[in-house]
Amino acid sequence: MADVEPLVSVVIPAYNHAGYVEQAVRSILEQDYARVELIVLDDGSTDKTREILKRTPGAFHWETHANMGQAQTLNKGWRMARGEILAYLGADDTLSPGAIAASVFALAANTDAVATYCDFELMDPSSRTVRVVHAPAYDYKRLVAELECAPGPGAFFRRRAWEQAGPWSPALRQMPDYDFWLRLGLVGRFVHIDRVLARLRVHDASQTFAQASEARADEPVRIIETFFAREDLPEDIRVLCSRAVAKANLISAQLHARAGRWQSAAARVRTAWTADPTRIASGASLRLAVNAIFNRAGHRILWTLRNLIGRRSRP
């Protein structure tokens, strides 16, 4: 039976998400796949996360430790895990029904693949759907050159591939997942499941939505520089260096601009121009600029309108 249904280990790193963590846990426990190991690690929360976990029913392991960040918490969880297939879920996100079964099936049907990823919904702080994100088809060259992080919530990967690629980097706080997918992509290909199998929550405290510190805003550049310093890159990947460096600097500029550090943003744009001038005039660069200016404000306006509509619709 273990050969037919491999054990799947899901790790939830939880830090100050008392309002959401129970939903995340239940979304795993309510999956229709039988062989699931759920590990929830409280990363030194200062809110009521531990109290919520204590009273959440179901068969799962949880424990707490002193705060050490998402990367080290996930690495600890995966080292504890017994599963042949590994995954993680943000404590403020959820998996959709059938997500684990669909991912296991996709890996079984694609024996050369090392990971799966899916489409997902963005939801607001009140769990209302904002929009559906249709993930792009897998293309490792685009992952490298465009910093197009196709895997989002609902990604699963083989333990042996994780062991080969190496753990998440504790030095990274803004984009540790992208760094991991870059390294995992050197091990084997990913499979895109063309279904909505997860929900990603956007709110002011979420890591991808909050303002990035200066060090975090510079992470895209550090990741790409470290990646291209590797000696084992195939030549068809190595030739993408200038494009990737330019795009990394533009994403860094976007993060600096969101935080109001306009001089740092301008410096990153100048570096991008030096690496690849064609990047600056591209439509992708324009979208990055618009996103930097309006992304946070746009989500807040949408949340406010939905709350107003919700209140008016109640009797």
C-alpha cells in the first residue's frame, strides 16, 4: 500500500498567525488522501498561536521553539518528516480539497519530475476570493531569466530531490522559495497541475505584501549572483546571466520603491540598464513599476469595498 500511496509530509511554519492557523491545519486534515503527516512548528509566536494549536482537534504533530525564521523552521520540519513527498503551507494559507491526491497522482504519472505546482486563488483577510492566479507552464529558462517563480502555495516535491538540491537558505527572508526552486530545477523538471488547489492570503502582515527592508529588497540580486557563481550550470542557462541580473535589479527596485526608498530604487534601475538595456523599455518593466506604486493601495481599496458591500448586504 505504501508503494501505491506514498507518505506525504506537509510542514506548516507558524509565526503570529493565530487568526488563520486553524484554517490552514484543517485544510490539510480534511484532505481525501489517506497517508498524510502534518507537522506544525510554532516559530516563537507572541500571539495566541500555541493556544489555537492546543485546542485544534485532529491527528497532527505540533511543537514550539524560539524564533528562528521561516527557512530554518521549514528545514527543521522536513528533517523531522518521514514522507517520500514533501510540501509546506503558510499558516495563513489553505489547501483546496483534493490537492494532495492530485499532486501525488501527477508525480506518479511523471516519474522524471521532481515537483508539482498548481493554480491558486488569492484571498483577502476575511477569506474572500480576490482573484485566481493561473500559474504559467513550466519553463526553467524563464524561472532563471525572468525570476518567474511559477510554484506558489500547493507545491509538492520529492524528498530525494530536496536532499539533492539542499535546504532553504536561512540568510534569505524575502525570496527563500525562489532560491530553492532555482536549485531544485537543476535536479529535474516541475509539473504544472492546471487546477486551483490552494489559496494564498494577502494581508498587511503577509511576507509577500508587507514592505521589505533594505536587506530584503536586495535579495533578488544576491540570489541571482550566487546562482550564476555556480560551476555546474549548463551552458544554455549560463548565457542567461545578463538578462537575469537585469531582471533581479528591477525586482529589487520595485521592492525598494514600495518602501519609499526611491534613491535605492533608482540605483537598481541603473544597474539593470547596464546589464541589459532592453529590459528597461519592456512591458514587463512597466508592469513592475505600476505594481510598485499601486499594488498595496489597490488591495486595500478592494478589501474596503468588499467589507462595505458585505455590511450593506447583511440584514
